[in-house]
Amino acid sequence: MAVQEVHCAAAAAGAPARAQVRGQAGQARGQAPESAQAEAPPPPGQALPPAQALASKPLAASRAAQELGLKRAELDLAVQLGHLRATPDPGTGRRRFAREEIDRLRTAHGTPEALRERVRTVGTTEGALLMSISPARFTRLARTGYISPVKFYLNRYRAVVWLYLAEDLRAFASREPGLLTGRSPEAMRSMLAEGEDWRARNWRARRLGPLTRQTKDPWERAAIISSVLDPVQLAEVVDDPYERAYLQKLRPGPAVAHSESAAAREVVGRLLLADDPDEILWQRVSLALLLDDAREQRSAPRPDLVRPSPASAHRDAGDPRSASARPAGGRPLRTPACPDGERSLSAHLLESSRGLRGWLHRRRPPHGGGAR
């Protein structure tokens, strides 16, 4: 009897504790939906929580390279080749990378090593070993345009060192085994005898292609093409100074890092500009056609006309020279861009744009590689 009383007393004492535990568990279960609602995206029109806003913020180039396991030069090459899309920052103009773009590249390549292999570059010696040929044959293939460099740098002697994608060299070796052994084709020997060197030309074409595909704005595309023309060639195609200034503003950043040496900058500057007559003609025609499309979409920005002060307006009203210098509407006459009887190249190209477009379709542009 005493034992039963002890058990009853213990059960009575433990009942409140069990009820308290069940109450706490029920309260925790009731609070779970509230925490889940805190992590859910807010309704439209409301700001994101600080954690979500930080995660959705575009990344700088250094941060993007760190998350992808790449060096900064490898990240720049990935952008140049079109593997990674970058957007300019509205305030600073520097490149930014969306978080979704970083996640997409991670998912597509799996490991950082796989992505790093896609942007791995080699020089002449390593490239020749990769293709199992001599460095001399490798140089001949590069000079005649069968393989194209993707970047370059200047060594301490200010000599240009060309770099090639290892992925491209392996693909070329498997696609063109006949060019790796035996006697070189007659066309290659003729080009070498004439001193041809297509490495700089193919590098420029390979650089311009992805840049123009990354934007849909016709003015930006025209600015990219204009970057390979010297000031004299550009002025002959674009005779409007405001349009030339606008193209200069929209040009892409430098292809290589700026050098402290004036001699090194001169070497790099020569590589950036088209130097072959056929290449110059091609880029001039391409620029004229792009300007045709750009002008149809919008005009280049121009400074607002400065209104004359009342005193100067009164003074000009009594000057017969100022009256003859403007038409009846009050707007100043525009000085012709070229003398009478002459026409600018841009006007001639734009008037015959239909014929030029057909000529462009019939004519194959300079390619970045492969047998010609």
C-alpha cells in the first residue's frame, strides 16, 4: 500500500514536467513556419533581407576569380573567350559578375581544374611538345594562320611572346594530322617566302569577335571595330567629330596591362592596330555598316547649343555679316565636311550599304585558324 502511494506521488510530480516539455515542443513546432517565412523571398515591392541582398549583389573580378578557383589573367581570358559574361558597373564602369553566372559556370565544368584547363595557354615550345612537332614547324603554322594566338606579352627584351590555347592545339592536331609531318603545302611555303605573319591579325580578329557578340548596342559594336583603326583611317570613315568622340568613349578596355616603358607601349600599340591593307579595308567597311545601323537607332550625343546673351544678340542683330551667316530660321549654317565635288568615304559607303552587305556575305572574313 505504501509502495503504491509512492508511485502515485512520483507520477503526480512528473506530470507537470512532461506537460511542460510537450508545451515547449508544441511551441517550437508552432514557431517553425515563422522562421521558414523569414527565409522566404519577400513579396514584390519590398527590399530583400540583408543576407539575400548580399548574396544577389554582383561580384568584383577579384572575388569572382577567387570563387571560380582561377587567376585574374585566367578570368580575363574566360571573359574574352565568351565562357563568362561580365556586365559593367553603372557607377565605375568596372566589370561585375552576377552570382547566377558564377553558379552556372561551376555547374557546367564541375571542378575548378576543368575550367582552368579550358583557359590554359602555352607558348611555342610547350605547344610544339603538345602537338609532337618541332618548334620551327609550330612557328610556321602560326605565321601562316593555321593556328591563332589568344594573348601575348612582352618579355624583358620587349619581344612579343604569343600564347595559344592548349585546347585549340589538341583539336588542330587531331583535325589536321597531315600538316604535322612531311613537306609543307605549297601555299604555306609561298606565304613564308613573302614574309607573311598572320599572328597579330588573327589575334585581333579573335579578340574582336567575342567582344562584338557580348553587346547588342550598335554604337558599342562600332566602337569595338573602330579600336583597330588608326586616327587617320577612322577620320576618313567617320567624318563627324562628335561621333568619333562617342566611339572613343565606348571603346573596350586595353587588351594588355599598361607598361611603364614608352618603347613597350609603342610595340603594343602597333599590335592593336590593323596593318594589312586587306584587313584595313575589311574593318573600314564593317565600321561603316555598323554606323549605318547605329545612326538609325539613335544619334551620337552632342553638346547643347549655347544661347547668346541679350547683349550679344542685340549686337549681332546690327551686324550684316552675322545676318548673312545664318538662314532665316536663325540656326547657323553647317560647314560642309569636304570641298565641293568631293564626297566623304562614310557617305559613299552608307549610300551603297546594300551592295556592301552583299559583298560582305560573299567574301569570307579573316578567320582565326584552320586550313585556308
